[in-house]
Amino acid sequence: MIDLFRAAQQASRALAAVPAATTDALLRDLADALIAHTDFLISANAQDLARMPAADPRHDRLRLTPARLASMADDLRAVAALPSPLGAKLSEKTLPNGLLLSKVRVPLGVVGIIYEARPNVTIDSLALCLKTGNACLLKGGSDAAASNAALIEVAGPVLLRHGLPLAAATLLPPERAATEALLRAVGLVDVVIPRGSQGLINYVRENARVPVIETGAGVVHTYFDETGHLAQGAAIIANAKTRRVSVCNSLDCLLINESRLADLPALVAPLAAAQVQLFADAPALAALAGAYPPELLAPATDEHFGTEFLDYKLAIKTVTDLDAALDHIARYGSRHSEAIISENQAHIDTFLQSVDAAAVYANASTAFTDGGQFGLGAEIGISTQKLHARGPMGLEELTSYKWLVRGNGQVRGG
Amino acid sequence: MIDLFRAAQQASRALAAVPAATTDALLRDLADALIAHTDFLISANAQDLARMPAADPRHDRLRLTPARLASMADDLRAVAALPSPLGAKLSEKTLPNGLLLSKVRVPLGVVGIIYEARPNVTIDSLALCLKTGNACLLKGGSDAAASNAALIEVAGPVLLRHGLPLAAATLLPPERAATEALLRAVGLVDVVIPRGSQGLINYVRENARVPVIETGAGVVHTYFDETGHLAQGAAIIANAKTRRVSVCNSLDCLLINESRLADLPALVAPLAAAQVQLFADAPALAALAGAYPPELLAPATDEHFGTEFLDYKLAIKTVTDLDAALDHIARYGSRHSEAIISENQAHIDTFLQSVDAAAVYANASTAFTDGGQFGLGAEIGISTQKLHARGPMGLEELTSYKWLVRGNGQVRGG
């Protein structure tokens, strides 16, 4: 395994010098190659699908179709069309002693991506890493082993045709031993990004000796303030909860100011149509009794707060004021996306200032926390940590920098 | 222990809202307090010194004197005088749907610092963390326990006087159990920065479950190219090696182009006066025979390459060309500081582009890799990783950012 990592590091040295135009041409060619090899890819994918019970909820994510391959090809072309972040001069100055000091953007080096049964992540990660001059070590789930191998088989000749080494994008064996080795490859791997379930992220955190960017888990709140606009609030809450329940920016807990309990039935009315199950604390439960389908209404217990549901479920908590809402979010939030619905500018300002999260919203749906929506062009994940990258991670977040110092004989005194 | 961490997290919420002027006044008051309590601090320090054998090389670092306290006070005033990095708008745009999206600089939150027997690091870390709105958890070495406790005792009333909670700067117990708990405080600690020996850094990497910024170790090379300027080269090499041998930017290995072996005696001549011991490969040894004090000259063995000496010792390796120098650095360097001495602009450009290190130099001494020299104003360490911060870490490197999204009812389609 260590030989694969060394080869990736060697490849990363070559990649750092590849012109952006070459990488972009490669990505466009790879898009064409995916389309040209549709039958081959779908037949490899069929082997994976055959091994997974059709009732498995991951079955749909695992499936490749001609339309999905076309969409992956479109994504490749979109990444190719983005400006390269590399080489940008982040700062430059001449020191009093004449040294010219420049801070320039460079690749991270070798990026490891650990993901589950989603073959599209193979191509997506490869594209974002190559675009940013990084070699990638791809550790896909064993459920998608045949699909991933086929995708990399298609990518190989495209890399070689553009003068890149195969080690620029390496698919690791599907066994867990590969994950363990990757997480301990100190000095060979510059960062590992896990993309997937909380279980995967916890495993990575527990075992990594190399730097990690944690992604994903979002326990998301929206606070409806004393002065919240009812119609806007109802639309925002419905959108944040039901647009896509399986994504990390979806709403998990509504905090309602106690002075607005009378408006709670109208505020959550659109959720009934989507069969959203509510777990309400006592005051909210009383306010909703008779006004929400009883089979979808239950008392909240402790475990409903701080839970990422990823489902048609929503916790509701009554709070006395803004401070209580802030305390609840500080205690139960996962620092992902948090929102306030209010017409009180001072409250909005306090909320935006005080809440410690990657994205803090006033009067908008948390569904916007997404690299594409934020204008990053592409996204490799949503960081829930504060180091290096926070929130949606695009191309710049896959880079580092170095200091270049040009002199003519300067030495340091003292 | 977990209660201390929770209190720090609570304090970090308060700190994020403290005006910069308050923090700056606090730091100036703390400077005065250190001077006012000189006798108390020196007598606490005497207890620590009494427990450490005078022959211990750490004895000098542990010692506080009136002059050193005055210098610590000066450093505090200098940090107070720096502009605050907080609140800066890193980007702002209005999306087509009317959402106003701002990316603003915020504190990291809770920063853990693990260090050894240097009491000045206690005040230094406290100052840089408070200046950047971070609560700090300070884990000093047990050798400095009394000194650190006294320093924090002096700081406490100053914090309170300016309305900050004591938990804004917490000294952890000197036992190793505190380090272990700190490294595993997932969800409570945003980053841990180890400041000290390679052994400490390895221990932190092995045990941390929270994000870490690795600092310190520098295996530093300087390559003397075919066209290198002899007088400049001799001065640069002497400065990089002997200015301060105990710091991470000091030179460990001279790479010499084989075409310049005849100049090697003149190139290293200034090192003899400083009693620098040379470990030279066969061609370099032959070139130096009779031209360098024999008692300071020995053949290089494998272990001399890739070693951070932190001593009056230097490895010398002969290389056939620039590529061989680049390969040697890629294999043995620690990505800290690397230099070329050359009059060939193409070679300089290749070197600056190819070498993967925090600071890459042309015709200057690596002794400049330092936050003060790079104009960062202050420095909490030199990162040797590529994530978040690379090279000297100043105030901005102790911050994160968040996205603020201001709307008027926007929901996401599709």
C-alpha cells in the first residue's frame, strides 16, 4: 500500500507543474470517454447492483444510468471551465532588506478521499483534485468496487494521453485495510477528506494520524422570533425541511418564541402535506393539538434535540427569548447551518454575530448551504470544522500556499 | 477536566463579542501587571528552577529574570498594537435571488496549546489567543508548573477587570492526563497546537482526535548551484547554520553541485570558526581534506541526511545537477525552509516552483523563516503542514471564517 502512496506523492510533484490548459483538456476528454464507454460502465455497475439487495436504501445511489453518466460528464466539463486557483499571488511585498516575499497558492499535494457506495464521487473527486494540481487516493466503498474500477479504467488512458502519470489518480483496494493505511500515511498524505455517514467520519477521526477535514453532519436549527414574518417563515421552514431530507443542510429543529405559539399551526401547516412527523415540547404540543394530523404529532424527548434526522422528522422547542434560542443552538447545533426568522434588525444582528456555524442565515432557507449556491463552482464537501475550510469547499479549499523569498545575498542579523 | 473545556467553550462565545479596544487595553494592563509582580513571579520561578538540575539544557529556557519579564511585557504591548484580524469581510456578493452573502473572519473558538518548560509561552499564547478572540487551554510542562501558575494568577484579575471570564485563559493541570483529555475533547476544542520537540509533536499526532496544527521540525537544505556566487553563498550558509543552531529554520544539509567542489573549502570556511562539525559524502570529503580542521570533518552516513541537528553540525551531499538536488530535498526535507544559491534565473525559477516547502528561498538565508521577519507581527509557531496555515503563523492563522446569509424570504427551488 505504501508504494501506492509514494507513487501518488511522486505524481503530485509532476502535477504541480502541469499547465491548467492541459488539465482542462483532460477533464473534457474524460467527459467524452465516460459517454463513449457507457455500456462498459453500466455493465460493471450491474455487477455491483447484483450484490446489493434491491431493498437497500443505498441501491439508488449506487446505480449508474446513461443519464447519470451524462450528468457526470457535464460536471466534468463544468469543472474544466472554472478558472484555476493555482499560482495566484495572495500577497507580495519587498522587505526593508530588499527581500522580495511572495505568498502563492499551490496544491495541497496528495489528497485522500474516503467515501461510500456512490461511484459518481470517484469521478467528482478525481476532477476536483486534478483541477487543483493534487494527486488523489480514492478509497470507495466495497459495494461499488466494480463500478469504481471501471471508471478508473476509463480514466487511465485519458490521463496518459495528456502526459499525466496513472498515479495522479489511484483507486485503492476496497478493503478496510486500505483505509487504515491511508489514515496513517504520515508524511505521504497531506489531507484526508471523508465523504459519507457520521459513522465513517467518526471512524476516520478515531484512526487518522494525517490531517483530516471533517465534513457532513448537520444538526440544523431555525429560530422563529417574536417578530417573525409568518408567511415567509412557513415557506422557509417547509423548504428547509422537505426540499431534500437526506442532505446535511436540511432542518432538524424549529425553535419558536413562546409569544408566537398561537401561530405555530400556520407555521408548520405545509409540513403536514409532506407527512413530516413532529416531535414537540409541551407548550408546542399543546399549541398544535387538533391543528396538525395527530398521527404525525408526538411529544419531544431529550434524544430528539441534537439529532440529525435525514428524514421527514422535525423537533420543535419553545424558547422564551433570543438568548434561550442562542443557548439551545450552542448546545445542540453541529456548527453547520443555523437560521433566524425575524423582522427585528437588532435580533438579526445579534444572531448573525453570535451563532458559531459555517453558515448563519437571516430570513432564508438553510437549503442554500451548498458550494454551487455559494458560487464556488464545484464542491467536494461541506466542512464542519473551523480549520482550513468552513462550510462548502470548492477549488480554493483544495489548495495551500507557500512563501517564495527572492534575495541577493541577504543574511539575518542578531 | 471536561468541565474546564466546557467553561472555555462558554467563554469563547463571550470572547467573540469583545471589542478589540477592550482586548488591547487588557493586554497593556497585563504587561504592567507582569512588571508590577516581578518579585512574585521570579520567586515562583525559583521553585521550578530548584527542581531542575542546573546542568539540564532546559534550565536556561525555564528561567525568568526581570529583563525577560520586561521583554514579555514588551511583546504584550506589541501584540496590543497590532490591528485586530476579526470581523474583516473576506468577500461579499449579492446572489441573483437577492441573498446577500458575506464571508467574515471569526475566531477559531477554543485553542489548546501544549508546550514544554518555557513559561514565556504561557503569556505569549494567552496574548495571541485573546487578541484573536479565542479562549485558550494552556498545557505547560510540569517543570514550569509553579511559574505558569503564578503567571496565570497575575493574569486573572486583569481579565476580570476588563470584563472577561477567567475561563478565557485556563491553565490545565501539569499532568499528562490533561494532555490526553485535551487531545480527545471532540466538539469542545477547535484546534490544538503543540509547541516543542519532535517527541511532543509525535505524541500529539498519535493521540489527537481534535484538529491539530503541527509545528516545528525543520530539516533544512541549501543547494549551491553551478553558478552560485561564492562570497554570497559562504555568508548565507554560515548565517543559516550558525546564527542560532537551536531553531527550526537552521541549516542541516548543504547540497553542492559537483562542478563547484573546488570551491567547497572556501564555501564552508566560515563554519570552522564556529566549530561546526561537517559530515561530508565521499566527493565532498575529498574536496575538504586538508582544507577544514580534521577534527571537525567526518564521512557522512545515511543517518546524517534527513536529520534536524539543532546543533553545530552540517551534512554535505554532492549532487550532479539541479534535478538531483530537487530529488534529495523531496526525499529528505521536512517541507519547512529550503534554499538555492544560483545566478541562473531558470534554475532559480525551477527551484522556487518545484520545491514543496513552507518557505522556498533564492540567494538568501533560511534564517528569515519567522513570523516577525515575514511581517506577521507576532508568531505562535511555524506550521509544517499544508492545511489551514503554512510556515509562520500569526494572528490571521488563529482565525476561521463564517458565511452570513441575509435574505427576505428566499427558499431554494429544485
